[in-house]
Amino acid sequence: MNEKTTLPGAGRRRFLQAAGLTLAAAGAGLTQARAGQPDPAITEVQDWARYLGDGVAVRAYGKPSEFEKHVIRRDVEWLTASRESSVSFTPLHELDGIITPNGLCFERHHAGIAEIDPSKHRLMVNGLVQKPLVFTMDDIRRFPRENRVYFLECAANSGMEWRGAQLNGCQFTHGMIHNVMYTGVPLKYILEEAGLKTNAKWIMPEGADASAMTRSIPIEKAMQDCLIAFAMNGEALRPEQGYPLRIVVPGWEGNMWVKWLRRIEVGDEPWHTREETSKYTDLLTDGRSRRFTWIMDAKSVVTNPSPQAPLKFKGHNVISGLAWSGRGTIKRVDVSLDGGRNWTTARIDGPVLPMSATRFYLDFEWRGEELMIQSRAMDETGYVQPTKDELRKVRGVNSIYHNNGIQTWLVRANGETENVEVS
Ligand code: MTE
Ligand code: CO
């Protein structure tokens, strides 16, 4: 490492000390220049320094470097019978910080992507209101709008893991989540414009896609923090995420976040739609089902290392992961390297926002021993993420939804990493 080209010596040492490292420790695990062998990456003039590159606006809408082309949403073919009613997963192990780039947000469609012409899109509000209303997209943009960062987690995230470790990669075990900054109008304003009748207790958002997705949401939640969103991460919603309009239901299961939103009905009781009867209920061991399990409990996952991103170096390494809770902010994340016997509190970095993903790190030295890496999230209510066994004791193994148990990654001596369970 050439100190002249980075930070001045003294300043750099201060930085490393602040990060809790010594120069020797930081250097120990990093790739060293091989003595006596010239490095062509330094000694040869590369093409990108020899020729002019593309001019401005050649790439009118930018996309990632071609060297990042492996960073994509992926599906698991055997999971579903067709791609139109299926899921693709966010490549969590390739991302950092807390925001999911728009093109990498996992998708869950029940009838494929509706490609909607916004000039022909309407939002209707009907039912127990003083005056039923129909809004154009322009009408909606004239209401006061807000910007908020939230995670959306499908209730079925980690659903394939109830009966034991199955899928090898956090993309597949935990990738039915994305975390985006939404711009939208508080639903409260829309409902107030229509005027709620005194017996209005529930709303039912409905999608304009061929599945006409419908869910019942209590009026308190609708009035408290739901948004009618038209933008994500600063630009229009992507078609995959419900362009031109979706409802945002902070902290609650993804299924309720109806995309391609075309109608909101107001009623005095829930509608008991397919998505809240035969689906999105949790079958218990005694044959009864938990229903209306809306809130996504605190959960976390180590994204690096993980099966698609093995450990490459002995010495200094960064463990990284995400934690989130549908009940508010993440207060603490602990990481274990030995399958849950000993825990170290991880370092949280970046914004800590309610019902948003939160990034954590653990800087550690790897000597090549086998590791069983776990993370455990705690939220502001004091709720602690349970182990998978603790969860099964109360829920059994018939469930698909709401698996927020602690994930274990086995790191072998060669760095290869595998999805396992400890009991
Ligand atoms: N809304 C409509 N109209 N159609 C759908 O198929 N899928 C739901 C929900 N909203 C769905 C929908 C499910 S199950 C989930 S998990 C989320 O959208 C997925 O949102 P995403 O595709 O932005 O990840
Ligand atoms: Co879902």
C-alpha cells in the first residue's frame, strides 16, 4: 500500500486506529504485491486509458458496468409452475448500504407485470364514503406528498426453510425483500377527500393486473402511515413494482402492498379475500390457522459471507448484513461465529429508520477455522429474533409464511459457505 497515494501517513494511521485496527493487522490479510514481479495492472497502459470512451448521453439511461452483469434478480425454476405467477429474488449478497436499486428489487406477481398507460389509469375510492371519487394520476400528484424509506418483505420470505435448510444463497433464503425510498401521498388525505362514513372500519385496495389482487386493511393502519406511492428511489415506480401506483403498507406483509392500484373500497368488515383465507394464513400443528398476521417481526441475515459470496481471505474480513422490523427501528444486532454460543454486538452503519432495512457490520480476523455465522436482531420494542427451533415450537412446520428465525451459514476451512441449521 502506497501511503502517498492514499491518505498522508499520520492521518491514515489515525483513521485505522479509529476503526479499531493497527496497521499490521489491516495489512496482514490483504493481498501483497509479489516481490520482484511487475504487476501488469500497474505497468501496462490499459485500453480505457488509451482510447476515448463513450460520450455523454450515448447511454441515455445508465446501467451498471458490464463487469457487474452477474448482479441480477434470479428465480428458482422448480418453485412455481409458471413465470407469470412466481417470484424473483433480490441479490442481497451483492448489495451494500440500505437502499435496493430499482432494477434489483425482487418481484412477486400473481398474473405477470401489468404494463399500464398512466394516462388511462384511474384510482377509484368507493364504499362507505360521503362522495365516491375517481382520480387521475395528475389529480394524485396535486396532493401533498412525502418521502419515506421502507422495507417490503413478502410473508413467504424464508418460507422454504420451515422444515430445514434448503436453498443455498441468501438471495434465495432471504431475497424476497427490498428497501426503497417511496414518494407518495398519505392515504389519509385521499380518504379524507372522499369523506369516511362513521361505520368505515376497513379498506380494500385492488390491483389493475389480471390477478386483481385484493386485501383487507384496518382503517387505523390506512389513516396512520399508508402511502399511495408513484415513485421509488426518486424515479417513477418500475412496472414490476406497480407502475404507475401502488399502496405502501409500512412494516406489514408484502402481499398487502397492492401494485397497479386502481381501487380502494371502504367497508365495515374485512372482505376475506383469497389472499387472507386460503393464502397468507399460518396453519398451526393443531389444525387451527393464524389469520391476519400482518406485521413482519424483527429479522436479520448475514449477506456476506453467504453461499454465493464465500470468504476469500484469511486475516481481516468484514461480515455484513441487514436487519429490519415491522414494529419500528432496529436497536441492536448481535453476530455469532460459533452457532449461537457466543455473541458480539455488530456495528450499525447508515440511517436507522423505522420499518426500514438497517445495515450492520462486524470487522473480524479469520484464521481459517470453521465458522457457524448467525445474526440476531433486536427492535425498539425489545423483541429479539428467535431461533428457528423456538419458532417451530410455537408455529410447527406447516407454515409457509412469517419465518423470521435465525439463519446459520457454515463457513468451511476453504471459505466455502453453506446453508445449515444448528439445534
Ligand atoms: N399486487 C398486485 N396487483 N398483484 C400481485 O401479484 N403481489 C403481492 C404484492 N402486491 C401482487 C401485488 C405480493 S405477494 C408481494 S410480496 C408484493 O406485491 C411484491 O412486491 P414487489 O413485486 O414490488 O416485490
Ligand atoms: Co408476497
